[in-house]
Amino acid sequence: MKHWPEVPESDAVDYRPPHARQHPIDLDQLAETMNRPEMLRPAFDDPPVLAIDPLDDIGSLVRSLTYGQMIDLAAALWSAKGDREITADTLPAILHSWATGHD
């Protein structure tokens, strides 16, 4: 069984790498920095600008999904298909069904 080395109490709560521990954290300066207005605004405060081709927008949105969101989208589309088989002919109707029933 592997035994881990003892960690000095002073290092136990400081998860920074050793070279960073040499520089103390100024909590007042950190709080001041984090409370600046430019740090508090949402990342996406402007509405997205639509591309000329809506298919480019759809592609951009799909690329921005996390893996979990992609799984959720696939499950929602699978549910929206109902009893239909997914083919090139039925896919537009399935996408429309999902888009109009999804809020």
C-alpha cells in the first residue's frame, strides 16, 4: 500500500503550485478586480448577430454545444420523430416538430 508524504499544515489549504505559493494572495486586490463592472457583465450580453445563411448559424450553435447538450438534443430529436423512421424525407418534419414543440 502506498503511503502519501505528510503535508505541512501551512500547505494543506493552499492548492497552488509551490512556485505560486511564494507570492501571497492579496484578497482585497482580488475582490476589487472581480468587482469591476467589466468583470460582472454576462459573457453574452448582446444578441447574436445572424449570419447571412441561417445554416451557418445552426452549424455555429451545434459546434458550441457541450457533449451533454448534444446528447440532450439527440434524445429530443429522437423523441420528436415519434413512430417515423429518420430519413432524408422525414428529417425536415422531425426538426420542425422538435423546434416548434421545444421552448
